[in-house]
Amino acid sequence: MFNLKGRIAVITGASSGLGKQMALAFAKQGADLVIMARRIDRLNAFKSELEKENVKVLPLRCDVTNTNNINECAKIIEEEFGRVDILVNCAGASKDKGVLDMTDDEWNFTIDTDLTSVFKMTRTFANIMKKNNYGRIINISSMYGLVGNTEIPTIAYHSSKGGVVNFTRAAAAELAPYNITVNTICPGYFYTELTTEVLKTDKFQKFAEEHVPMKRYGSEGELNAGAIFLASDEASYVTGIILPIDGGYTCV
């Protein structure tokens, strides 16, 4: 089960963090990969590691907030592979301030990067998937898209990730007739470039121990099983779901 050999997977935010981890997991399951990010130097370095799994790898520089850039990449991918089977929307960034202090620019930056980019990528690649009557779209939201928090003021991040959750439900309903599933993973606390500085503080480690039932952060690779399942042929009747992988944070 869950063999992805021969499938074409496009993964954004693949130069670091969760996107990089998932790209490696997909390669181990046999998927050919298009890895996308703004830092092409990192993608090129990562390519050789992925190719050890005997899969094809195409690195592409892509700003997921730029419609023209997305469409240019899509054209290259279609010319190279002829289709896209799996899309993982993992790229993201955030300006962290509360509702009383956030500027318009900080709000717009976060919404554009974390929500509007998911719409733009899905629009472009779902149209490619539609041609072949097959697709798996996996959006990476956050447990903060399901709940608020009392530790970090980050109103735009909560809003954008909450938007991804309901975007997923709406897109799942719209795209189901084309045999395209759309699902969302909501990670809890994992170390990434965006989170490490905060997560390593004694204050936040104490907060996590008190509020996460499993009393720890997520470890590298613990997100991968959910992504592989949702990308698989076996998950053909699973669409519109919101899957928290958060050590139980949102269950209490």
C-alpha cells in the first residue's frame, strides 16, 4: 500500500522545514518530484539527495504569491512530465503581531503568503489534474487554523491558516467530480526555520509541556505518514478532511 512510484508530485516550500521532509518521504515512496521554493540554490543542493532514491527531480524557483511565476512553472512541468498527480502546498511565512498592533503590510504579507498562494497554486494545478481526471491536493495549514492561542500574538497567521481549512472544504466539494481530492494537514509544534528560535526557549518548552497532551514537540518525519496517506491511491474516497498532527493539542 501507499506506493507512489510513477506519480508526479509538486511540493512548494521544499527548500527547508516540513516541505523538505515531505519531499524526501515522497521520494522514498517512489514519486518523481518537482521541488519549488524561492531559494533555487538550496533546491539544487537538495536534488542530489533526492535522486539517491532513484526518482526524477526537477527544481524550480517559484514565488507562490506571483501568478505569472506559478503559470510559467506549470508550463515547464507539463512539458517535462505531461501531468501532475499530487500537489503539496507547504510554502508559508508569517509576520507575528496581535490585532492591536499589526500593520496593513504585515497582514497582507501573511495572508498573501499563507492563504492566497494556496488558492493560486490550486487553481493552476487543479486545471492540469482535471485533464487527466486524477489529483491529490494536500494543503499544509496549522493547528492554529483551528484554535486561538494565549502565548504568541499572531492574528494574521491564525486567520490565514483558518482560511486554508475552509478553502480546503470548498475546493474538495468543487473538484470531486474530476476525481481530485483536497485535504489539509494541521501540524502542531515542529522545528522549522520559522519556529526554532521560539520553540527552543525555556518558556515555550514549559508551555508545550503543559498544553500538548503528549508533552513534546513533533519530531522530524512525524508529519510524513499523513501526507503519504492523503497522496495515495488508497485514499481515493478521502476528501475535505482536516487532519491535525499535533500531539493532541486541539483535542483538549
